Amino acid sequence: AMCQLLRYYMIERGLTDGLPSPRFEPVMLGREVTWKYRGQITPETRLITVEMEILEVGEDATGRWAVAEATLWGDDTCVYRAHGIGMRAF
């Protein structure tokens, strides 16, 4: 869900404009990602919420990229937290 939200952000902000048939690299190579898990989403979970803060947006010879910090909540519990989650469009 966090990767999907970051991909959606990149499309909506125009980071894929001008790229014929853009593809996405879901975890940027060469970047450290820290994940913390504190539970799980189960069929009993009523509401899933993802919060994301965009930390960096850029472009280089290999494509356009974004890096974010994200949390995923199941009902009122923070289940996942990721720092440095990145995605590259090329």
C-alpha cells in the first residue's frame, strides 16, 4: 500500500510525464530503507490508513525518483513504519 501511494504521488505530480510506458522500480537501489513492524492487518481490521511525507524528489540519468517516510495504520494501531522508502520512474 505504501509503494502504491508513492507511485500514485509520482504520477499525479507529473514525474512520469514524457516517459513512454513508464515503469517503476519499487525500492531504489543504493538507498537504505528502514521498516518497523508492530502487528499485522487481519480480516478483522476495519480501516487501513496510509500516511506519507515526501522527503525528496529528483531526477538523474536513470530516471525520476521520490523518497518518503510512511506509516500504515490498522484501525487505531500503527502497524508499519518505513523511513527512506523510495521509487524510481524510468
